[in-house]
Amino acid sequence: MSRQTIYMTDRLVDYVARMNPPEHPVLAELREATSALEFAGMQISPMQGHFMQMLVRLTGARRIIEVGTFTGYSTLCMALALPEDGELVALDVSQEWTAIGRRHWARAGVDGKIDLRLAPAVESLDGLIADGRAGQFDLAFIDADKSGYPDYWERALVLLRPGGAIAADNALFSGRVLPDVSDDELLAARAHLPEERQQSALAAVHALRRFNETIRHDDRVDHAMTPIGDGITLAVKR
């Protein structure tokens, strides 16, 4: 038993990838299609995709909410793990990016499980609540704009059944959530990016720091922050 998380060298990452089940061929195609995009780094890794599939199966999820779909890789991962009568409500604002996902969902034969809603996520979540869907979902995956996490969290808790789970991505934000990392250091690490994206990253770090502290003291859930990928906070609604 190790007292701390093992350092993941490139060789260890490759080893874990080999030990995991093979990536579904349509997932591999979707990952390749996404790799050419400017924001390809927003896509989760195959390793995290396997983890999300296992989370769906472990929780026995039949109804899932995803906040932040991008090109639909995580959506496809979870939809493949859902039973045939499962439902995944995917929320995003980009017609362009989600169109890539739609094509691959259809190729994998899971498009019938996915309800894609293109609108600001808060509006879509409030719409689900207004439609009487409170307490009906088993799992929520939050991976969208970081400043919106508190709003997504609150609505996800309403929509989840007791015992339902939330997974919030990017909890560690490449280690920059540490309180002793200064704004100057954060901006220096993004110096190669346009000013707008530098400021966006800075705002995301500050938002995640506040969000992580909020979850730490939220007595409505049991939670654990894990160093998977860029950090995933897992929580179970009491």
C-alpha cells in the first residue's frame, strides 16, 4: 500500500493504456477527428473515458446528465456503457463541435440514447427541473466553463436521486489550483496564448479554487477528490 499517489511517467501511462480494454473503434475515430481542432485539449483522455464507463456501470446508472459535451467523446463513452433503454441528456452551446459528436454517436449506434440540448446549461437544467425531472437522474458529469460550476452543481443535486453521483472534472487544473500559485505564475504559463485566453484561464483557476472549497464543506454529499486526469471530484448525494 502506497502512502501517496504514484507519479505517472510516460511509460506508466502507456502501460495502463495497454492494460485497459481496447478503445472502441468509433471512440478512436472521434478522438482523431477532434485532434485537429484548436481546443482539442478539452477532450478527456481514453484512460478517463474508461473510468467514466466504469463509473456508469458501478453506479448502475440509467439516466445521466452531462454538462459540457464538446465533440462528444465523454458522451459516447458513457452512452456505450448505458443499458439499451438508458438516457443521457447532453448539454452544450456549440452546434459546430457537437455536430462532430452526433456523426460518431450515430456510427456507434447509441444516438438514440442521447438527448442533446443546445442552450446555456443553466437554462437546460432549469428546464429539466421545471419538467418534473428532479430526483430522476443517477449520474451527472460536469465538464464545462469553470465559472459556471457552482450553478451546475446546485442544479445537478436537485436532479439527482439520493445516492446519485456527480463527477466534476478539472478539479486540479494542471496543479494551478494550489493557493500559493500566484496570478503572475498562472499568466506566465499561458504567455503564449492570446490575452483573452490568458484571462479566461486565470478566471477558471480562481473559480475552481472557490468551487473546491465549497464542495469540501458541502454536507449534502459525501465526496472525494481524485487525481485522475486533470483531477475529478466525485460526490454522492446523501
